Amino acid sequence: MPSRRRFIQTNILGLGLAFAGRTALPAAFSPAAETIPPREENERDYWNDWPRYLTAKMNEARSRRLAELSAMQTETAVRARIEKIRSTVWRLIGGPFEKTPLKPQIIGTIDRGAYRIEKVIFESRPEVFVTANLYVPNHHRPPYPGIIHPLGHAEDGKASYTYQYLSQTLARKGYMVLPFDPFGQGERLQYLDARTGKSLYGPTGEHDQAGRPMLLMGSQFAQYRVWDGIRALDYLLSRPEVDPERIGCTGQSGGGTMTMYLAALEPRIKVAVESDGNSENVAGPSYAPPGAVDDAEQDLVGSLPAGLDRGDLLLAFAPKPLLILYSRTDAGLTYSPTYEEGTKEVYREVQAVYKLIGDPDKVSLFGSPLPHAYDFFNRRETYRWFNRWLGSEELGTEEEEFDKSAADALNCTSTGQVRTSLGGRSVVQLNVDRLRACVPANSAPNDIKAFRKGVQDTLKELLALPTQHTPLNSRILSSDAWRDDIAIDEFTFESEPLVRVAGWFLRPARGGGPFPTIVSVSERNRNRVVQEGSQISDLTRRGFAVCAIDLRGIGLSKPHCPAAGPIYYRESSLDERYTWAFFTLGKPVLGQRVWDFLRCLDYLQSRPDVDRGRIRGLGERGAALAVSLSGVLDDRLQSLLLDRPLATYQSVVESEAYSVDFSWFLFSVLNHFDLPDLIGSLAPRPCWILNAAGSGGETLAESEVMAQYTRAIEMFMKSDAGRRLRFIVCPEDEKTKTYSDCLQAT
């Protein structure tokens, strides 16, 4: 079997041959499994399993997509793929909004001789104020070619030095240029620190903080970013000085990625220059997890199951003139270690399409020798490209001295921030407005069984659970005794190929069983159950068996930071990046962890010391979600005890400062139900909720929780099980007794 690198190289070669005229599908595109070196019998390197699994899934997605690209042999096929890309991307990010009045205002003007800067505010949606600077030539005759300029992740937005310099020079050469502040940058900070007036999270952090909750409602932050760009173009085209047939778009870094989106989705753009964007495929060459994932708008959730990757955004611009700029010295600094390799691959994909439709000179690639920035080399190539296709070669590529100004000179608002000067609708308010259209009905369903069946069907789809149960291949790695009263087994089983789940099984040393069994999962390491003084292990002295496992990505199965990767990789950001990578694959981490829990129930059925009719689930914090969803899907859980669970997903959308770990998010869940609805569908089985938490991790009062769970309470009442749903608030030192009371009562 070929190595992974050889397999990938063969795929790329096959793609090139296919675009050159080969009609047969290369054999290399046949499904192939990752070659996994054998382990020693008792090897416990669980931290390697998830990276191996992710790599295999990415390579499978890559192979499928390359096969689709290889099948394009005609211009008609290319046109069909372009239409597929546009419709699919719109569907994935949430679709276009209704175009409402822009209500543009020109707040002031700065005259700089060769050009002037108009300070513009327009509304991309009602009361969503966008601050922009319009650079207008003074020494050229209209109509001017127009350039929209989406910005990268600079905290000062349109006032950032290189973005100003690009706009100044283009205006001197006769272009009308419109850079505009994105959410979270410049004058559009969304999460302000009241003490400092600065952002609480920074540009990238703001995008993630706003974008993660959008996934719960089936949309993505790219939707907001793209829409601002489309409305910016609407404003530019409303100016009579602009030639609508000569419209360009360019952006750098995150603005480069936005240029990719706009190139795919906005047909009025005639020429594009994408600089240092995320121009590598997520399922790219030489894949090393977590790969080329980034912040909220740069990761296209659900794209890989649809056969799309980032390269398709640029492919969809064909046959219009496209220049791709990248840094030859940036690999592993801003993006992934394979950034240059991946960008060149995307260029070859796009180049093949342009050749196929007869316009090979309309796409080009340039690599700057400097690190990640819209540096002089990149700006010079941008001038050359726009001059060639929108202006004239005589305009040249030279730059004059930078026109300096005070830090706040380009501001359009009196305070320097939209939120403190104009108010309007914040990104959180936009998300809440969307939520109002998603929340389920308030009244409880009359037929609880039918409701639960519908919930189960929807959950299976949202969680993307496997369709088959593969062999568990369970093993006991060691057996021992803790003092004289507790017997301990260390075990593993395979939840699915490449993924081992490791656990401890504790049971009373005396008595043959079978024992009532508690399945315990947590965000912490499973080893906590065998630590001295463990609350969980004490339950064995009360006659229970305890099975504690690490769900994938938790405890000993938590991946290590890769040897090569962006310099800002930390343990927390690594978790987030794995979550984004799996979201692009359409395989939410929560769904994988639910599957691990369900397979643990399969494992317990194979043990003669387990009473199959008395299995209880215990979940702490985020892992309580895995327990509750497993309980909805599987009747083998007789009862559930949820310790510090998130009370509602709705609270995450409504909060500016939520702190729920991203791995517990589920795409589109709020379009169907919220957590109280899932708990209600458990009726009539007992469910105790201990110290339910708000979106920031704070313990909620019992009355507040009950108010949020009114519908669930009604469902239990209709099932004649009103006493089986309990809400308890208690201090940490009383939890052992509460655990015992719950388990004895249920």
C-alpha cells in the first residue's frame, strides 16, 4: 500500500492529467485507507488516536473532492461546478439577507490634493452601521474603476498602515477605493471593555466570539462578513463616478479570505486580487492535524461533505482575472506549516480550470519574500494586475510617500466606536434576533413518544453518528484491587476504527454481581476515579460498579500540540482548532463523544458483572451534554445525573461573555430544539440536574432553572413522572450525598 505522501502526490498528478485532457478516472482516486503502523500490544498512546482519525477523514474527503475535479473535462462541467459552489456556499453560511436601504451618510472629507477621503457610514442591514473611507481621485476623469477593500484582522481596521497605503496609491492612480471596517475592528468593536474602551478579545477573538453561537442556529460568521462586502459594493456602485463594468476586489489576510468568498458569490466583481488569505485547502496536501483551520469566518462548516474546499472559492471566479498573492516565508507562522505547498496546490487547481475554459493568462500567482503582510511586493503586483485589467499599464506600480495622519483622523464616528456613538444593533443582538425565529414552541407536546422519535431522528442527523457498529475489540489491560473492598479493571475498546476509548471499571470486591453500574464521564481525566478520596469511587462501597471513560479529545486521549504549526498554538486553541476541523468535515466533536458513550454501553453489555437493567449515566459539566443526548438516543440508560450541565444553548447566543467550550457546540441544534426539550424527551426516566450552569459557568438558582425548563417539566408531568425530574442546587462538599441520594432513588 502506498504511503500517505505518495498517495497524495499521485492524486495531485492525476488531477493535473485529468485537466490536461485525460478522461478516465485515475486509479489513485479509489478509496484508500491510511497506513497505520502496528502498535505494541499494551501501548497506551491514546493521544495519537484522534489525530490519526482526523487525518484519515481529511484524506478521504480530499480523495473524493479530487475525483470530482478530475471528472471535469468540459467548459460545461466547469460552469456546473461554479453554480454548485455558489449555491452550496450560500446554503452553508446561511444565505443572503434582504437588501434594505443603505441610508449612506458622508460625515466629513479630507482633501489630500491628488485624492480625497470621504468618511462614509452606511447600513448593511437596518441599524447595522458600517464605517468606511472612500478614496476618490482628484486628478483623473470619471468614471473611475472601483475597488472594494475588505480588511484583514488589524485592530485599527481601515486605519491600518498597509491598507491605507494601498488605498492611497490606488486613488492616486485613478481608482475609487472603499475600505470598510469589519465587525470587531476599527470603529466596529463589539465586545468593549468599559474600563479601557478596547476590545475584550481582539479582532480574531471577536470574530470567534460572535461566530461560534451562529453555528447553533445553522449559520456562520462568514454570512455577516460577506453581506457587509456586498452592501459595500452596493454603495460603491451607487456613486455615479464609478464604472460598473470595472469593479475590483482585494483584501489581505482575513480580508484575502473575504475576497475569496466575494469572488465566488458576487458576480459584479470583475477582477480580484487575493493576498495572504487562507488560500490552502483544509483537506490539503501533507495533512497534519489540526491543519489549516482558523477563525470563525475562515472555516466553512460542512463544506467537505459537500465536496468543496477553500480552493473552490477561487475556482468559482473563473474565467475573470484573478491574482493570488502569498508569503513564501510565512509557513507555520500565521497559517499551517503547509501554507505555501497548499497555496500552490490551489493555484494549480484554479489554473487547470482557466486552461480548460481557454483563459490561462487570466490567473496568476506571486509569492512575496516577506512575512504575512500587504507589503510593498504584494502591493506592487496588485497595482500591476488592476492596471492590466481595469486601468492602463501607463499608471505604473510606483508608490509615493505615505500620507500620515492622526490616529483618529479617519474616524467616521464622534467617539471612535459605533456602539458608543451611534448604538445600532450589535452582533450579539443580530444573533438574538435570529434566535427568536428558531426557538421551539412553548407548549409541551401531547404525544411524548412521537416527540422523542422525532428528536432522535433529528439528533442522529445533527450528530452525524456512524451508521454501523464496528467490532469493539475490547481488552482488559490490567486488573488489580484497591485495598480489600474495590476491584479495578483497566480496559479499552474501539469506538470506531482508529479510536480507542480507555477506561476504569471499579466494582465491589466482594459479591459476584451483577452490579448496578454508573457510567461516568467528565471534562477531566478518567483517572480521577482512582484517586484517593474520590467521590466517584466511594460509590462502589455502596454496592455500585463505576465505569469511567475518557471521551475522545479528553484526558489521556487529548492530542498533543503538533511539532510544527502556528507559533500561537496553545492547549486551548488546539482544542478549538480540532473542533473547527471536524465541523468542516461535518462530524461535530459532540457527536463523536456521544458515540463513544453509546459504544461504552455496548461494552458494558458484554460484561457479566453488569446489571444491564440498572445502568445509570453521570456527566459533569460539558460531558453532561454527551450523557443527556445519549440518554435521548438510547433506553439502556435507566436514569441520568447531570452535574453542572449547561442549562440552555439559548443562553450562549444571548451572552456577550459565554465561556462554554467550543467542542460541545452542535450545528443547527437551535433550529430544532434546545437542551430543556431534550431533557423533556427523557420522560418518564429519572433525571436529576445538579447545579445547572449559565453560559459563563455560573450556578443558576433553582427557580431560574425551573423557569427555563417549564416545557420539560410539563412533559414529565404528562408522562406521570413529575417527581422524576429534579433540580438541585448544593455546595461542592455536599455533592457526594446528593450523588448517593440520586442513585439510590433511581
